Amino acid sequence: IEMHFLNSEGSDIYSGVPRVVAQADLIAKKDENLIGYRVRVGGTSGFEIFDSNDPVEKGVCAAKSAVRILSAEKSPSGRFPVIANPDLTGVFAHEALGHAAEADSVISGESILEKRIGEKVASELVTIYDDPTMENGFGSFPYDDEGLKGSKKILIENGVLKNFILNRETAFKLGMNPNGGARAESFAVRPLVRMSNTMIEKGNYSFDELIEDIKYGVYAKGTRGGQVDTAKGSFQFSAQEAWLIEHGEVTKPLKDLSLSGLTLETLKNIDAVAKDVRFGEPGFCGKGQLVPVGDGGPHIRIKEVLIGGG
């Protein structure tokens, strides 16, 4: 994407951001049962990104996962500890927290984070940031669409709400400093407050340490989609893949797993954060306009989440 930006302040900015993405949509069938599975690979680079992240290999792994899910047991229902993989961690950070941290939602009364700056809204283990300067982040950009340099925004630090994603207008209304959060799908539409790469910061745990104390729980990977209400602070996601955890070990595959709850309650229930941070799959966020975004993080452990097998 190329941009040439000029304004009355004297800004004259040219920037170009290459983006590539490969996607495979798979369907596995057994008798009358069908399972869909999607996988994406991409980033802000040329095709060399596929040298270290082979889309064919990813597609083969996804196909094996889809076949495995066909014969998996249905997910149990109830409140259980859950391990979320980096893909699901990133989606939770983007959908449940990130949209609530967009300042236009705060001003319009559509955010659970309104008037909470400085409050503890998450576990002290949780730091969440939005950063358009990350190398190979699918949502990265050097300048936003109001001519401000892209910068890392710490939204939550050690559990405390520190900042919102702001453009010039919302920053003025809230008495805060703009931080490069204006993005537009194209020159033909007005920039809106948008995320870039929304991440949960890594912690100190290994994956084995996350699961060793779980007697009965779930390991959830990726997402098939879901719903978020930023005003009420609630969410519902369907995991793309899931496994049962029994006595500290990942045992058998599950299917039809959904997770739901209250955003702030869930953030406070995160009791372990792993050190294996990575990007999730690249994506496009819709808010009246489509813009490329990234998200991700490490594995996290949530001590209790409502899950269902519907």
C-alpha cells in the first residue's frame, strides 16, 4: 500500500508498505459430518516471508487438524481453566480489549473502559499494547492517515489501564495526546480510530508450567469467529481447535468448543502468561472500512472460563 500525505501543517509524507498473505480454506468430510478449517500466513514483506513460514506446510498441518476434529469428542460444558494459544490470545486482545480501547468507542459510551484510566482492569501479569512499528506485523505502518508517526501504545500495563488508541479529534475531546491511531481504508473515506498490531506481552512461564497444575481443563487454539459487546464488556468466541487437559497433560481432541464471559473478569482471571510470544494469523478488521491488522501474544492461562460444546 502506497500513501502520499500532505496537509496544511506542511507535512509531505510518502510511505509504502508491502503486504503479502496466503490463505487456505479446507473442508474435511466423514459421512454427513463436515468440518471447515482456515489457515493464513503473511506479513509486511515480500514473498521471502514464506521461506520461513511455508504456506504449503501450514496447509498440510491444517488439513490433518480438520480430519482429526471429525472424530473428536464434543467439548464439555461448564466453567473450567483454559489455556489459550497465541492465535486465540491475539484475537481476544484485539476483539475484546482493543475495540474497547478505541477512543471513539470510549467517547460514544460504547466502551467498558470509559473513565477507567488508572484503574486496575486486569491481572498484574497482563500488559497489552498496540504497536504499528513491529517488524512483519500485518497491521504495521510508519505514519497514520493524519500524518502522525506510528508509535507503540501501552494500553494496559501490569493490569492497569494506561491509554487509549487516539486520533487527533478524540485526543482533543479527551484531553489526551494523539498517538497515531487514525487509519482509512483508502483516500476516499475519512480516517477512523483503528488498531494496528495488538499484542499481549510475554511472561515468564513455559507451556509445561501452564498446564502442570490443571486437573481438568481445556487447551483452545485459534478461532472460527465470535461476537463482542464493548459497551457491556462481554464476548463469545468459537475455538478452531481444542484439546482436553487431564492431570497436567494434553490428552484428546475436542470439537465445537465455545468460550464466553466478561472481558474485565476474564482479564483478571489470567493467572499465568508464557514466554513464547508470536504473531497470530494476519487479518483484516472491519469497522465500516477494512484495514489490515495483526495480533498475537504468548500462551496464557485463564483460571476459569465458561465453555460450551454447542
